[in-house]
Amino acid sequence: MLTRRQATMVTLAAAGTAGWSNAFAATVTAAEVVARIRRNFGARWTESQVDGFAAGDPQLRVTGVAVTVMPSMATLRAAVAHGCNLIISPESPLYARPNAIGAPGPSSAAETIERLRADPTYTAKQAYIVQHKLAIYRLDENLRAAARRPLVDGIATIMGWRGRRDPANDQIFVPPPTTLNALAGSVKHHLGINGGMRLIGHGDMPVKRVLVVPGRIDPVAVVKLLPQVDVLLTGDLREWELVEYFHDSWETSAPKALIAVGRILSEQPGVIATASWLRPMVGLPVRPIHVQDPYWRLPA
Amino acid sequence: MTPREMVERMIAKAAEEGAPAPARAGYRDTFKIGDPDVQITGIATTGMSTFRVLKRAAAEKRNFIIPHEGTWFNDRDDVKGYVDQDPLYLAKKKFCEDHGLVIWRNHDLTHRMHPDQMFVGQLRQLGWTPDAMPLIGRMPTVTLPRPMTLAELARHVVTRCGAHAYRIAGPPDMMVRKVAVGVGYAFPNFQMDPDVDVIVGGEAQEGTDGSLPSYDLTEFAADATALGRPRGLILLGHMGTEDIGMQVVAEWIRDLAPGVPVAYLPAGEPFARPD
């Protein structure tokens, strides 16, 4: 039962036909695929402590490329099922930044790291990667810095707001006038949110202008844009930072609404959309693999 | 009595009860606004000094507010280059000045107490007895009196803490025997005890940007489940886990201020009721 449920955690994009990867002789290495992406980024590519191979052998012969917002077990299994052995994702398969170790706290950082690396889940996932000869390339900082703002574009496209950008700011959109409730319902539908959405504001609040910040927000930059908008649509933000700000704003004459859908779901449309522009760069088919909202809520 | 004297008494009482002194002065437990040397008319403790809490405190003639979290929308309460020109910040600040409010943040001290006052509040709220007393570190575990499914457990905790904007990850029908309890953002993890089935906490790292030991617990739980070891997570929100600890603080400071009215004013969850 669990297995069946987990199997439904991943939905595969309908594009393409099964077995297409077999048509390609696996002669291109994972390192060469990345080199092609770097060449296409040109001067916009920067050396990053984050971007790089997070798992697997860069000399792997690539049978197919998969793009996903999260290289979870479910995603890796879906990639394998489609003959893809190079997975490109902004996230790490091993839950945190590799080699980044924070300040030792009450939880004893060193002990946690040691135990995590020995954990059956961690070792089984690594074994799966080895067994299926997968490579995982983390494309994060360079993706975010790309001039075309792929993550914002992803939400704009899926929400039908492509022609509705504020000419003065490419993260602000002017959808047809609506209410907070109607907007939240539309976001929920288009981004595939199950239980991960949180809102601040009154449902009948009129909405004209929306600031879109996928992923995790920078409060210092975002707070300065809030006077220009009614709503912030974002992924992940801390409750002692701008969540408090939004909550407080309802005690003033200039209330602001918040729609937070979680970091992963907010980045998924943009990451999935990269498949189409990575394809000509790498010269191989690139298959998008969706993840579902991990969060759910109790029946009322 | 003045806010400054009150804070001195709290620190002295904590020391008497065995809370270790901090290695160096921190930036969190400081006065955020107001004159620490005025006479206290009344005290309000709260999880967060939201504008709504400040208005209620002023209406009740409580001029000394003791929140657990920050007032100015960041951990350091540093407004420079952030909100120092912002109309909401200016309005909240002016409200404090107009009503003579004094705010002292009580964060690190609550967590240094033995036991940590935030965990005392949350365990009491959830109606659970931790497996070990005194609490070791900041990660109490609770072996449930009877195993239950994740859905049953979630029903219990959201009912007890009254959270509406909660989030649950993991298979609803997985059996839960042992739970780790987190408060605020300070999370336990699945490595502290391999028998922990579910973590019940406030808010968590999202994505894999974290520096270990902080990591993406939701992803880990999903992968563990996919690999045959079901794990779950119940996120109750920051105030769903730490507001209540400031009720513990209100009780703890009451005898330090004879004749001064002390009340716990819950900040409540900031999010709207879903649906």
C-alpha cells in the first residue's frame, strides 16, 4: 500500500514517447552535457560552491537527461523508468548542502552528520544511485542568476500572466482584478498544491497587483517592493520575519496578503520549463519529472 | 518596579535554578524599544510582539511586553537598511512610543532553562510526558501511550494546540509509536533516535540549502518512506509550538513582581484559517 502511494507521488510529464533514449547512442558524458550548458550560459556562468555533481560519476555515458525540482527517491525511480541516467536539479539528493556544516548546536552537528551518513535511508539512496549508474548535477545558483528569470517565468506561464508584467518590475504582475480567495484557489489549482499552502489576509480582499518570488525570499529586498503590490506569492519564508510583517499589516490601513506554497512547489513550474531550453543546449532529449506536494491536511 | 529591575530578577532566578550564564552577551535578549527605567503598570508575555498583541497590551494598561520572538521582523531586530523607512515599522514604533511600551525579548533565557521553558509549554499543551526527565538537550521524545496512525496523531496534536494552518507529510496510515517534539525552528532530526517515527514541530528548513545538522526533513521523510521505513512530519507553525511557552514564563515571573499584574497574551497563528 505504501509502495503504491509512493508511486503516485510522482507524475510523469506526458511529452515524449517511452524508450526515446534508446535511439541515442550513449556517447556523451555527463561532464560534456554540463560543459555544453556552461558554454551556452557563456559569461553569465559563475563558479558556484553549490552547483556541481552531487552524486555519480561525471564520466558517465548519458542515456537520457531528466530535470526535476527535487531529486527524491520517487523522482530517481521515475528517471530510471524512462531511461534517464543524468538528473539535473536545483536541489541536492542528500538533504543538505554537501560539505556545508553549520555551527554545532544542542543537536551536536558532528554526531548528526555521522549518523545521517550511516542512516539506512541515506545509504539505500546512495546504493540506488550506484546500482542504476546515475549522476545528479545540481544546477541552482546559475539557474537562479540566469538573465531570463526562469523561476518567475515558470509561475507567470502556468498562471497565464505572461502578458501581464508590470513594465517597471519583471516580478510584479497585474492579473485581471480578482479577490484573494479566487487567486489562492487558482494558484492551488495551477501549482498542484495539496496541503502546503498558507495564507495571510481576508478572502474577499480585492487583488490587483501580485509580487512573485519563487523559492526562499530575501526579506530585505522584498519588503521594499510591498508598497507596490497587494499580494506576495512565494515559496518559503520565516515566521519571525515577513510573516510577522504581513500579519501586522492587517492592523494598519495598508494590509498586505501573503500566499506561501512552499519552496519546492513554487520553483517547480520554472524548473520544469527549463527542460525546453536545456534541450537545444545539451543536444539530447530532456524529460521533465514533476513532484507532488508532500503536505496534506486532515479532512474537515 | 522597572523593566530593568524585572529583567535582573528574571536572570537571577534563572541562575538560581541552574540556567548557565551565556558565554557572551547575545543580541536577542535585549530591550527593543522604550525606557527600561519607567514604572511597570502591567506585564504581558507573548510568543511574538505582534501589532495586535501590542494594541491589546496597551488597552489593558500593560506597559512591559516580554515576547519570545522579535518585534522588528528579523532575529536581530536590526532595522537599518531593512524596514527603517517602512510605513508599517514606523507605525508600530510610533504606537509603542505613544503608549509608553517597553519591550524586552526573552528568547535565549527560556531555552537555557532546565528544563527549557518552551518544551515545558509545548509538552503540556500536547498532554505528553517525555521519555526522559530532565529533558536532555532540546529534543524530547515521547513514546505514545498506544500506537496510532499518523492521521490520528495529527488530529490529536492540531486539536490540542488549536493550529489551523498546519501541514502534515508522510503516509496517513503509517503507525506511530515514538514522536520527537520540536519547538519554533529548532528542530530535532530523525538521526537523534532511529526509532522516532514522526517529528511534531513548528517550522522547518525547506529545500536542501541547509548546513548540516539542519537538513530537509520533509524530503528525508519522503525518501525514508519510499525505501520502506515510513517517517512523517507535522508542522504546527512557529506560534503553534512556542506561544504556549510564554504562558509558562508568565507563571514563572509572577512571584518576582508582587502587585504587578502579569498576563499571557497569545500571539496566535498569523495565517488565515484555510478553506
